[in-house]
Amino acid sequence: MSNSLKTYLSHLKGDKTIWALVTLLALFSFIPVYTASSNLAYLNGGSGNTFSYLLKHLAHLSVGFVFMFLVHKIPYRYFKGLSMILIPFVIILLAYTLLQGNTIGGANASRWIQVPIVNMSFQTSALASLVLMVYVARYLAKPKEEPITFKSSLLPLWLPVFLVLGLILPANLSTTFLIAFGVLILVFIGGYPKRYLLAVIGAGVVAIGIFILLAFAFPDLFPNRVDTWKNRIENFSSGESSQEQYQIEKAKIAIASGGITGNGIGKSVQRNFLPQSSSDFIYAIIVEEMGLIGGLGVILAYLILLYRIAIITTKTEDTFGKLLTIAVGIPVILQAFINMGVAVELFPVTGQTLPLISSGGTSIWMTCLSIGILQSVKAGWETKEEENKELNEGATEIENPLDILSETL
């Protein structure tokens, strides 16, 4: 091992298993991204050069790992204040994203903003999701003089939640439900009164119902989105032919043809037919090329990550540290299993990527930030354990009469 690598590893704090797992997933991702991007390379008169997609994926992962390293060095208690500062910012950013009315290929794409300096697009809902989850963890962990009531929690907790969800909903229904589900898990574990939680769920259902009615009554407000939601749900339940159903069918063909050991790396056929083969449906390509063994290996990797998240949660004594671990860790696992579930038609097409494996800068960066926060929590209680150990050793040296006698002699 080179000295530079040893020096780098010496600066890594936190869970070593998670570091190894994340690195292995990132390295593994180059194989399916490279082989699955062939159809993209030929779109719109392209030359068929997939190497540029590999370099782009490398750049995204490199930036993500820099984010991860820097964030894991920040003491996790600082994220309380950061979430308070960033929650108004992401609400404004979401409003701007929604109102700009971007279109891509004639379809509504109000979930993205264009960053002119680096000439790239950024999905603001991904950042908003992470900030919101940390913000909710902060509220639940805050010491309270009186028991939580619905009235006392309405403005500081639920107003930001409903604002964020309401601004994401018109352009990204699946992400809205994913964030809402994550928030509900967090507040349930965080001890929020169940009777008030049921009232919040009821209010949310009513709000979504009113929104859907308004969307159907005034479809021009949300071009193409209402039809997309309707078609996805109807096609999932009825199995009728559509673009979404076409993708599902191709994904199932890819999975079925993979067998136990797969067709071999680079030998996928369905990558040429799946429009999102390197992102939304990359799991199907993995199974087609690497078989059931490869598919189960990916599932096992996320299950190990879930196990390590549970370990960090149980060993962290601080309430905010526990809730923060759940807040940033569970959404990554949910997203992974929803992506894989879509490929085997357990869920309708959602557009959720496979964390750390699918191509796409925003998804990779937000996942890396989440992992960095996880490692910050683990590093925090490791440091505390070391300090306690040193104090105990110091106390033992002073209080042990044999040690005092030996020093005197």
C-alpha cells in the first residue's frame, strides 16, 4: 500500500464497512453504466462513443466522494443549524424551479434548473429532500418543556414539510410520496404523538385529493403531468400498452434472459431498447448481464448498508444523532428498493435511480452527502468513546493505590 493511500485512509473516520461498501458500489457501477449507455450514445445522431458517458460518470462520482469526505469531517451537531438556514433556501429554490416552466423534448421538466456556470442541470427536489429530513430530525430531537401538541408543531414542523411537498408535487409525484413516507417513518420513530400523526396523514390525503381535482379541472397549469400520472397508474393496474409499460416489458425480458449467471458483461440486448437503461432501469441490465447472482449481490449490498445504519442508530447515545442517522439513511435504502421494485413491476414507473450505481449527477451527490452525514454521526460517537476511555484510564491511574505506591518507590 502506497504512503499516499495510507495517509488518505488515516483521515477516514466513521464506519469502515460503509466506506468499503460505498467504494465497491461505486467501482461496480462503471460496468453497467458503460455497457447500458450504448443506446444513449446513438441517440440524436450520436457517434456511438460510450466512453464519454463513462468519463461523465467518473466525474460525478469523484465530486460526490469529495462531498462525502468533506461532510464526514463536520461534527454532526452542526447540521442542526445548517438545516434551519437551508430550509428557507430550498423552499425558494423549489418555487423558482416550479415557476420557471422548463420543458425538455416538449414535456414539462419543472423538477430541474440549469446551472449556467458549469452548464449542467440540477434536480432541486433531491437537495430539498435531504435538507427537510435533517430539519425534521432537528425538531424531533429538540428538548421540549411541554409535550408536543398538534398546534405547537404546526408551524415549526408541518408548515415546512407541506411547503416542500407541495412545491415538488406538481412536477414529481413519486418523489413527493417517497419524501412523505420518509418523513412519516421519522416522526413515528421520533415519538410524535400517534393521534396527531393520523390527523396529519388525513390532512395530507385531503390536500392531495384537492390538488388532483384542480389538476384535472385546469390541466394547462401542469402540462403533460396529469396525463402522465393517470397513464402510469392505469397502465400499471391494467397492463395496457404504453411507453411506461414498454419499458417494464423490456426490463422483465432482460431479467428473465439473465438466468442464474447472466449473459456476460457487455452482452445485454435490452439496453438497446430501454430508454433509461443507465439510470432508472439499470438493475434490469445488471441482472441480464450478471444473472441472479449479480442481482442478489446488489440487494445484499444495500441490506448490509441498512444493517450498518441500524448499528449506528442503536449505538449513538445522542437523540439527534439517532434521528439524523435514520433521516439520511432510510431514504437511500427506500430509493434503492423502489428502483429495483420498478424493474420487476412491483411498483409503477417512478423515475427513481439506483443509489451510487445509476448515472446522474444529482442523485449521486445527494447520496454521497447522506453517506457523509452518516459517517459524521459514527465518527462523533467514536470520538466520544475514545474521550471517555481516556478519562477512565486517567481516573484509574489516580485512584489505584498500587500505581501510586509504585510511582513513589
